[in-house]
Amino acid sequence: MQDMISKIVEMDEKARELNDEALKSKIDYEQEIAVAKQTIIKDYLERARKRVQINAQSERDAAKKELAQTREAHAKIEKKLDDLYGSNCDSWVDEIFKRVISG
């Protein structure tokens, strides 16, 4: 009987040890998961920030190009209007004068 009780006590101690090891493993895994999660988040945010910087530079370059094209188009229109004014100024002034006078 005494032998049986000591075996039960021994089995109980082993079960407690296994339980303690399992709890310790669980805590260790939870800590590893938390660290891995933080690492993944940090890496993701770092890559996202780099992508934002690249996209921002691309957008600035595209905006500069579009601005240059717009300025070029406006310069052409301005030159065309200046040429048109230079060639028609006198006739326009005469026409406006005639319309005002005959009114």
C-alpha cells in the first residue's frame, strides 16, 4: 500500500513538473510571438515609409514635368496671341473706333 501511495505521489509530482514545463513553454512561446509580431510590424512600417518616400519623389517629378509642359503651352499661346495682336492691332483699333462712333 505504501508503495502504491509513493507511486501516486511520484506520478503527481511528474504531472506537476510536466504541467509547469508546459506553462513555461506557453509563456515562452507567447513572448516569442509578441516579439515576432513587433518585428513584423516594425519591418512593415519601415517598408511602407520607404514606399511613401519613393512615391512622393515620383509624384514631385511628375508634377514638375506637368508644370513645365503647362508653362511651355502657355508660352506658345502667349506668343501666338502677341503675334496675332501685332499683326491685327491697327485694324482692331480702327474697328473698335468705328463701332464706338457709329454706335
